[in-house]
Amino acid sequence: MPGLDDLRKAVGKLLRKGGPYESLVNEYVRDLQRALISADVNVRLVFSLSKTIRERALKEKPPPGVSRREWLVKITYEELVKLFGGDEEPEVRPPYTPYVIMMVGVQGSGKTTTVGKLAKFYRDMGYRVGVVAADTYRPGAYDQLRQLAEKTGAMFYGEPGGRDAVAIAKRGVEELKKRGADVIIVDTAGRHGYGKEEALLEEMKNIAAAINPDEVILVIDASMGQKSFDLAKRFHEATPIGYIVVTKMDGTAKGGGALSAVAATGAKIKFIGTGEDIEEIEPFRPKRFVARILGMGDLESLLERIERLQGVKEFEKTMEEMLAGKITFRTIYKQLEQMRKLGPFKKVLQMLPGVSSMMQSFDDAAKVSEEKMKKWINIMNSMTYEELDEPSLLEERSRVRRIAIGAGVETSDVRELYSYYKTVKRMVRQLRKRKDMLEKFSKLGKLPGA
């Protein structure tokens, strides 16, 4: 996609190039601005976005193990996701059946083709789909939709030569419900050229009053670019159950303008058309879309790694609590939950400032499998508050037996957890001694072995 493709080049250039960080940021931001403006994104939006990216890049510190350039890519990703609609993803599965979808759009936007694509999409999900030809204005609309229905295996209703769109839509929905359709998609007439919003929205209201749709979808051609804002805004205000499909995202330089303009209205983009073939429609997920246009096949793994490393800060707090105070099963529970997110204990410890230099070998604490962690968490969920706060109570066999029965495990599993607790307690005691010694020598201005 022209324009947005340049974002990929900007990211690639950033990750390859060396030099002073601030200079890199300034050059990168200029590249982003050029790419977004060439994709027809509103100039004020572009400068607001690039200002935010620059400020965050220069102020924020990445977590340990993440370079500042990688962090800058993550910042870009987050801000572009906001620009194109945010984290929220529309639910594409109908919440119930039969479910009636009414399609509206300006003539030439690809509305009838989109009806066919949606029919295929829902058929592939296992739904019985029916389509209604209620576009009585455009010559050929009836035949086009009938052919699309045959191609996708959807049920079809239409009245060739009929002129009353409202009556056809109503009869079509009733008939397809009787025939057992789970999803019914009603194609309505478009309006010639942009600027015909009043007539478009008026007919939408008339047909909607007759068929009571569960959802209304407005089809917008990506080539509208920033002009999409006014149409999307008026549509969004006219119907509280509306979603938007942006078509022809494969071949226009204005795709970024259309998507950002629609998102700015608060309207939700549900699908995007990515080509001419019947299969080329997909749910619009801003995160995936941005990952794709940034052109990094491993962007997802990079983001996952950064998220994991950010979690190290939480783990560091837990370790500080352990070093400072009494260790209980509550501490162990918290530690295990964090380890499930972050990875092997030994590897996490090596990431912690000040702890990695103290580490020697804590193999027993490090070799804890995901399966074992789940089992131990279940065991602790079967303990009383008293046992969570006073692990030594597990010296009593009767308690071990009761906890094992409650967790559905063997008594040996409970004893293994207790043994792990004692290992961690011993390890923390050694770390605390080492830490105290380092602090003592640092105050004297001399490190051991210096």
C-alpha cells in the first residue's frame, strides 16, 4: 500500500543505522511524518502523533535487555494502534441467531461485493447465510448479488423489477428467517457520488424501521481518504448499532487517511477489504494491521519480549520483599505466578540489577516446570490462611494429607512444594548475606577481591 509501505522502510532504517540516539530519533520521526502524510493521514494528526512519539522516545527508559531503538519501535507501534482505532477489537461472531445485517454505502464503494464477501466469511464460520437484494436503483445489482450468492452457497432473495426497496427488504428478511438462515445480509441502494449523505441516511432509517436490523454496516472506499471523516461521523451519529467496512485497502495511497479518519469519529471499523477476490476480507484488528505495515515478521515476538522484560520490574519488587522480610507461601505463590509469565527463575534472576552479580548456582530453584508450577499453585489454593502465613505447619502429616486431598494431588507433591519453599528461603538468606557484604564494602570504598 503506497504511503503506509514507507513506514516499514522507516523502521528498517532505524534498526540498521547507528549514531547518536537523539539524532536517530529526529531523523526517524521525519521519516514517519513523510510516510503518514503520503498515506493521506491528516497533517495535524501526523504532527501530534510524531510529537508524542518523539517525547516518549527521549523521556522513557526501556526495561533491562531492550535497546532504546527497539523501545522506539514499540512506542511507534502503540501510538499507531491508537491512531487506527485502539486496542478494542470488534466481535465478528453474531451474539445470537437469526442475526440481520443491513449494508449501506455510496455507489461505487464496493457495497454489493462486500455483501458477497461477508456471506462467504460467515459461511466459512459454519453459519447458514441468506442475502437480500434490496438495491432497486442500480442496474445489475440484482444479478450481481444473485451470482455472488450462488458462488458462496448463500440463500438468496430478490424481486427482479421491483421498485419498493423497503417492502423487498422486509419480505426478504421474513422469508430467509423462515428458511432457517442464521445470518441475513441486506444489500441496499447506494447514492451516486459523495456528498449525498442525507439521502443515504434517510433511506437507511426507512429500511431499518421496516426490518429492525441487529447491525448496520457502512461501506467506505479507502480512496476517500480523509473525506471519510464526515460520512463516518454522520453515520455514527445516525445509528447506535453501526460498524464500518473500509474496502479497496490493497491499492490506494489513501488507506491510512480513511482508517485514521474513521477512527477519529469514534466509529468502529469491523472489516477491511484487502483485494478483489471473494475471500479477501478480514476483521480489522488495529494491532495486527499496524504490525503488518511496520513490516516486521518478528514484531510480535519483540513486543512479547518487551512485555516480559517489563514484568521483570514486578519480579524485582517481589525479590526485594523477599530479601527484606519473612518468606511465606504467599510470597512463593506470587513468585510462581510471575515466573509463569517471565520464564525460568534462574534466567529472570540474572536480569535483576544487583542480583545477577550475586548469583552462583541455585539449580533446584531454577528447574521448575510450567506443569509443576500449576500443581503447586493448586496446592497453595487448598491451604488455610494460617498455613500460607506459616509454612512450618506443613511439618504435620495430617495437614499435608488434607491439603493433598483438597488439591487432588499426592502427599509427595505437597512435600515437594515445601522442599522448594525451604530451598528458596535458603537461597534468599545467601543472597541477603552477599548483598549486606557488598553494601558494607561499598561504603568502605572497597569491593571484595579488589
